[in-house]
Amino acid sequence: MKDVTVTKRRRSWEWRVTDESGRPIMSGRERSRPAARYQGYRTLFMLLAIGQRPNEMQALRSGRNIGQTVARDRPHPVVRTAPPASAGPGSGDFTPD
């Protein structure tokens, strides 16, 4: 279960969202305690709303891109080139789509 903690740090309040093992997922600082509490619970809600699974969190911690695909697996984009400069409007070599 994820947890939100708010602690006093000098002149500001630090909020931290941690996972089940106590490792911080996200953190931040605010000037007031209510603002820190709000941001902490807002972050927790957003994490729950996007529905990250544990293996995705592991990928985020290791720095891997979850949606990354290998370039060779992607289809090549269709590239349309302009007609040569010698082909003018009256040359008949170029027909628009």
C-alpha cells in the first residue's frame, strides 16, 4: 500500500509518497502544511488513477522507457519529396495527389 508522509523541514513542509517497502516514489516541498498535504494526496491519487503496475514502477526506477520500441520493429515512414526544380507547372512531370 502506498503512503503519504508530511514532515517539517526548516521553513517548509516536505511531502513524500512511498511504496510498500518505504521507498519514495515522488516527493516535493511546500510552504504550508495544508499545501504539502494536498500535493501529497494529489500525487497519490494521480498514481492510483494511472494504474501503474509494480513492473512498470521497477522500469521507471531503472530508467527504462516503458513505451519504448526498437527502431527496427517500427514501420518506415512514408516520405514525400518535392518534384525537381526543373519540373514546373507546365512540364507535365508532376501530378499532385
